[in-house]
Amino acid sequence: MPRRRPVSVGWIAQLTCEARGARPQAELTWWREGKEVEGTTETVLEDGNLTVSTYAFTPRAEDNGKSVTCKAHHATLEMEPIADTVTLNVHCKYESSSNKLHIKTFHDPLNLSGIIRIVGTCELS
């Protein structure tokens, strides 16, 4: 799967998973919090040598910290599927009074850098 980048509430996020060199091609499945996901897309490229599976979804605030896993299984191999898991880092904005927004500021006590970093997280109440 790609670099672990944050995703944003309300914006479509796409995760991709690749299996290369399997003949016949590997079966790729997506799992979210231990449950198989439906509605993914799969493409076979390079004369059947590369299988790419894409999982597109719209993150919600409550998805923060949840896990998404891609599993590659090959029918001729007697082994557990090879898996890669990502923990979702969901960024959100304050939208209604039912959400709580927590702001923390971090700065250099001596202010040598001159930079103040503000980090906001949201929770559903």
C-alpha cells in the first residue's frame, strides 16, 4: 500500500494494493476492522503480471484509528494470505455542535525556531 498519509472527512480516499509476479494472478481482498469490504476495483496489468486493487471510501470522523487491511491470497500456495494493514489518520473540520474540537498547541519553550504548531482533533460526542 502507499505511504501512510492522512485522509480527510468528506473527501474520497483511495487505498491501493498490488500483487506482482503471481501466475495465475493473486486474489486481493480488502478488510475494514476485520470485516471484508465489497465494492473495490481490481485491474490486471502487464500481461497478467501485476494485479492492482483499489478501495475508495469517504472517511468519517469516527474512522480515525480504525484499521484497513489488504490481503493477497494465491490458490496454489498453502499459506496464510500476505497482508498489509494501515491505521486511518482522519483529519476533520468542525461542522456542528455535536462534534467536539480539541486544540493543542506545541512550541519551543525558548522559541528558538519561531514556529508554533497547532494540532486539532475531532471527536463525536
